[in-house]
Amino acid sequence: MVEEGRPAPDFSLLTDTGETLTLSSLRGSSVVLYFYPKDDTPGCTAQACGIRDVWDEFERTGAVVLGVSPDSPKKHVKFREKYGLPFALLSDEQHAVAEAYGTWVEKSMYGKTYMGMERSTFVIDADGNVKKIMRKVKPVEHADDVLAALA
């Protein structure tokens, strides 16, 4: 299980541009790794656009922001272009990274249970250690909460 103060699990995933990104390649920078259920849905759009709307503040922190969902790189491209998102979206179609971070969980809707992505964020410091874990984040408050954690 991922814990604050411990090394963040390394991974390699495809970005929305089709390139492979490895977490350990970002050492030296803080990383905001946020997991979300699905592109172009109300909560996920609010969450992503919330970051976009205060992007200048994120840039001032020097942090790299990465959104992760089970959607394909092709879907990520459409989502990113539609909303003008200034950060990379990573495709975790097999949900291996979500499982490593404990965000692939049993969920329930209308009396049915299923496996899905828990909206969670991990702030990782420049040394690759988990500085802050935020579980079940609220999309509208997410950007402000993350900026506070980066301060």
C-alpha cells in the first residue's frame, strides 16, 4: 500500500500523445498524480478544468501534473483538446498502476457493485517520495487542495 513519506511506486504508461512516460524520469520535479474515473464526464471534467483554470499557479510550483484514467490515449486526446487541458493524460487501460496505488476499488451504484477508479491524488516530491495522499477528492475543490499540498 502506498504511504506518505515512502517511495511512490514507479510505472510506465502511454500518454495522450502516444509516448511512454515513466514516473522515475521526472525525479527532480514535484509530481501531481491524479486518478479519475472517465474522460468527459461531469465530475472528471470539473476536476480537470479546475486545474486548467488555475494553471498559472501550478506552473509557479514547478510541479508536473498527470491525470490517469482507464481511457485510451485516443479518448484522452479528444478530452484534452475539447477542454484545452495543459497537462498530460495517462492511459491505464489495464489498471495496473491504479492497483499499485490502491485506487482501483470496488464501487457501488444503483445496488450493483463493480470495480472502478477511486478519485484520488498523490503529490510526489522531487525525490520520488509520496508527500501527500488525497482519497475520494471532490472535483470542484481539487485544484485548491492540491495547490495547498504543494506549498
